[in-house]
Amino acid sequence: MQTLRAEGLTRTYGEKTLFEQVDFIINENDRIGLIGTNGSGKTSLLNTLAGLAQYSGDIITPNDYSIAYLKQEPEFNDEQTVMDAVFSGTQKVFRIIRRYEDTLAAYSADPENEKKQQQYMDAEAQMNEADAWNAESDVKTILTQLHITDLSQQMGTLSGGQRKRVGLAQVLIQAPDLLLLDEPTNHLDFDSIDWLQSYLAAYKGALLVVTHDRYFLDQVANHIWELSFGRLFNYDGNYQDFVAQKAERVELEAAQEHKQQQLYKQELAWMHAGAKARSTKQQARINRFNEIKDNLGTRQVDEDVSIDLGQTRLGKQVIELKDANLQLDNHVILKAFDLLVQAGDRIGITGENGAGKSSLLNVMAGRLPLDSGTITIGETVKMAYYTQRTEPIPDDKRIINYLESVGHNVTDKNGQSISVSELLEQFLFPRFMHGTLIRKLSGGEKRRLYLLKLLMGQPNVLFLDEPTNDLDISTLTVLEDYVNRFNGTVITVSHDRYFLNKVADKLLIFEGSGDIQRYNGLFTDYLSEHQQKTRAANKKATEPKPAAKAVAPTQKTKTKLTYKEQQEWATIEDEIDALENKKSDLQAQMTQNGDNYDKLATLQSDFEATDQQLDEKMARWDYLSQYAD
């Protein structure tokens, strides 16, 4: 069994210890989800395992152990084509393929050269040994599933999301012993995420993934690692299991801390006893008192991010688009599009990448003009726009100075004044960090700081463009709660199924070329219906067309049901009715439990299994009906 073992792993960044004396083992077929607050060191741990960062301690692997790493922002040569970029990696399989192509070209140019002939034969043998012949077709299949179809396109012309998908294809094709993925679902639409889940379920190596996507963790992970204050906690099961197990751990630690406090009080009273008692004290008990005193109050827990800011009043008129038309680079984004956004609306925007979801936000934010049509913004509207890219922040600016450019104080929802320092502490920036230079923050910490600055403006209309791409799960959870308590309007662009379920009850689904579908309800309900329609369409497309065939005289044609089939026919319609009723009941329960993640995940799984059973029964009914009386 191929395993990776870490012993005493420690890494610091400046004055901050990211992880200290960490021990763990990664076995074959482990599917590990790595979570933690922004800045806790998740990406640093991946960089360490990939050999891209200095550390102390030991990482022990077999000599032939291979690791592939998908960074948050993969690096490519902008002049290369998509296919060349995929095969440009330094891993063994890519070196073998490039050597084969080079030796083949040299041998073809000079076939009489015995040395070149031998080099070609050696390269061919390596291709056989590495089973690399199907690499190109496999890459094309993966890229197609990730919606990268123009393989001759130069990397410099791709968007950040497209580059990420090319990077994902590059690491998947390597089939390493350990696959390291940093936010792999960023920039993927839901069908690509479903495909990736299935691909990883069949993957033979080990997986360590950092992701905010809680549904993805539930489908993929069999272990959750939590990085918190330099310690690594290991939980068996998926994300749903982690939530329950962590609650038990925190409760147990709190109880132990309380016992330590009570014991400290008893020992303190003993230490304060009179001179006679002090002269007879046992040294061991004195030592124990000092140990309790040193350790008391050192327990560290991840605090919740608190978002409790006030907002300005929002009138009835918010945003209205009439007969809106927009094209960008010859792509139709909006086509005679009408939209009335009202106070209190929770609108989710999702769909195909590149179809114009962010462009619609830019139009409503006044950053992109329409080709034709009108847009009306209410007089009381005060917007905050959390864009995919953080506004430029001077690296030499300090955290507190960045926020003080908005104001030194803000008011909460109760009208109480909150200082910038207090607000930073609520957002998990301890007081000792307030003077820290922004260049020392992690990417996720910068995004959290950017969100805080926007909310300090006390908006009444909030635009969120792919917020789950950079924020940690703890921050997302509180942002979801904040949106639920927010009295204004929230419009969110996202592919995150869980997040959309929590923050939106109206959906705009971009299908490309200006085709925008509308749906009222939960995102998972829409996905379920969409998948049913897709399966039905695929089934119809793949059904063989009946063809007239000559029947041999000795062949007996089926004309009626067998006895066993008659028994099946007598009950099949009742079974179909029961399955349809079960589907309706499950769908009603999913609607009722839209805010209960644990229940919703179970109901979604039952719904899909029931739907598959119903499809099979319907297909069987169709067959039996041909021979029934």
C-alpha cells in the first residue's frame, strides 16, 4: 500500500505558526477534505506536501511515490496552446510523452540512423511501460467534460476560470499516488462538478482537497481534517459527520476547561493557606498548581465571524430592466430581457460559464452600459458589490488604515456605535494584527477584509459575485445567516449548491446566447428537475429505432406474456403509483427542510434513488404493455 507519513511537521510564516508538530498518515483511497478559517494554513500545508515550501519535520514516502498539485491559480505559458499546456508539466508521464514525440520526429527525419532508431525504440518501450498511449484522448475527454473545447486556443486568451480547468485536467491525467486539489470547484458549473465527483469516486489514489463546497465534501470525502490554531484534528466521515463530531469535541474541551478552572480555585486556596500549612506542603502539589496555572485559559477555539451592522432604508423601487439587450465580443448576453427587482428579494444567478452572469451584475451596478433598453435604479438604493476580484489594496497599507478610509466608527442594527478595532476583532482579526501590513495576509484574509469594508458602508442592496470562491466555510455560514437577517435585497452569482439554497429563493439560469430561464424555489429542486429532463432526453435519443427484420422460419416470435410476466404486469402500475407518490412526498419534504442541511442531503439522496427506480419501472411497463391483453 502506497502511503505518505508526516512526523513533527511544522511551518511558520513570519511570526505566525501555521502548524506545529503535526503527525498524520495518508493511505491509498483516503478522500480527505481539509478545512479551516482563512489564514489557518490550508494552502500552506498543500504547498508543503508538494515540496514548494520550507518546513521542519519529516515527510516519508516510498521512492516511487508521486504527487500532483492543483493550485488555486495554476501557472502556464501564455504562448502555449491548451494541449501543449496540459502536457508541459514536469511529472514523469509528461516527460515520457515529450521524449517519445521528440525521438519520433528525429527518427522520421533520419530513419537510417541506428542511434536515433534505438532512441525511438527505447522511448516507445517507456510509453508502453507507463501506459501513456491513451493520454491525449483522455485529456480531450476530461477537457470536454470541463467545457474546454478549443484545444488549439492559446492559454493567454483564456479566462482565470478556464485556466483553472486546464490545470485540473493536467493533474487528473497524471493519476498520481496523491492528488492535492486547492478549491477545484471554483469556476465549475454544476454539471462539471457532478462529473468531477464521479471521477474522484473512481480514483484509485489518495486525495487531499481544500474546498468551501459542503455538498462536494459530503459526496467525496471519507475523512475531514480541520486545521485550527496550528493543530490538525482528524474526523472520520464526510462534512455532515464532521459537524456532529466537532460539536462533541468542543463541548468536551469546554467541560475539561471548566474542571481545570475549578481545580485551580481549590489549589489557589490551598496555596494561600497559613505559614504552618505552607511549611508542610508537598513539592509535587506545588508543581501541579504551577502547571495548572500555566495551562489555564490556553484552550483556543475558532470563533464565529459576527456580522451585526446596520443598514440604510430601502424604498419600494429598487432595480428594473426593460427590453434590455447586450452583446460582448459578439456573444449575446441579454436579449429583450425584463427584470423587476423588489425590496427584500433573494435572487440567485447561475448557469453556464461565460454566459454573462457577472455582466448582468455589472449592468445593474452601473459598470456596464446596455446596447439598448432601459435600467432604472431606485433613489434610496445604496449598493455594495462584492466582486470576484478584490479592489487593488496597497501592500504597504496596514489593516486598520484600510478600513479607516471608510470611517472610524459604524453603527450596528441597534444603533450602537462600533469602532473599527472592535469590528476587526468580530471579523477574526485579533488586536495584535490591526497594525499588520496587508501584504502579510493570506488571500482568504484579504477577501474577508474586503467584505468587511463593503458592509461598513451599510448598504441596502448587496451584490455577491462568486463569494464562495475565496471565503472559508465559517465565514460563509455567518454570511448566510447575515443574508437571512438582511432587510434589503441580495443578488448572488454562484455555482455553490449549498450556498444558493441558503441565500436565494428565486433563480435566473443563464443557458447562453441570451437564453435566461427563471425558477422560483430552491436550487437543488431546480437541479433535480433539470437532471430528470436531461435523463429523459438522453434516453429518448439513445433508444434504438425499430427496424423491419426478416425472421427465420425456425424462430418463434413472442406474442404474449409468460406466467411470471403476467404476475409482474398485475402489480406494476401500483408500484409505479407508489414511487410517484414517494417522489412527491420527498419533494415536499425537501421544500420544507430547505434550511436543514443534514435532512436535505438525506432527502436529496432518497429522491434521486426513487427517481431512478421509477425510470426503470416505466421502461419495464413499456415493454410488458406490448404483450399484455
